[in-house]
Amino acid sequence: MKKLMCVINQPPYANSHVLELLETAMVAAVFDMQVSLLFRDEGLWSLLKPQNADPLGQRTLSKVLLAMPDYDVNSIYVCADTLRDKQLKTDELVLPVTLLNKPAQADLMSEQDVVMGAGT
């Protein structure tokens, strides 16, 4: 089984990048890829609850994220340094996550067949 990781490191509603990565993850999961998501830097804001993107005319990312388990996307990771730097706690996030330090992130990325979004 091929492994895909989507690295979400941009703010949630600045453009369509985050939503496109999440949609890519769902499509890949439908085609039996093992999908994981890594949130770091400004991408961490995508996981916060509550959210309402209706005034922006966009889809609310927290609703999309809540559908991830339905697609068997259960490997959700967060950069521990980012969480600490932004003074957030895991109970403020819409999904359960696994915290990773930077070396663990690099190790996990090296195990993937495809990593998307890491350079953006």
C-alpha cells in the first residue's frame, strides 16, 4: 500500500491550498492509499474549533477535517513545537492528534512514498 502524507503549513483561509490538500487526502484514501496529515506552522490554525468560514464564502475546514475518519484518514500529526509556540492545547483541536518533534517528523516523512505540501 502506497503512503501519502499531506503537510499543512499555510493558514486555513488565506487561499485554497489547505482545502485542496485535504481533498487530495480524501481522494487518495478512497483509492486505498495510507494517508496521514501533518499540521505545522500556520497550518495548525486549520485544526482549531470552533470555525465558521461562511462569512468568507468558503467551506469550513473543521467540517472537512471531521470527515477524515470516514475516509480512514486517522493518522493526524501536529508539530509539538508549533503547538507550544502558539500556546495551544490538544483539547482545542477538532480531532485527536499525535504530537511529533521535528526529528520525528523528518523520520515519518522519509517513510512516505509521496509527501505533498511540505515545500509550500
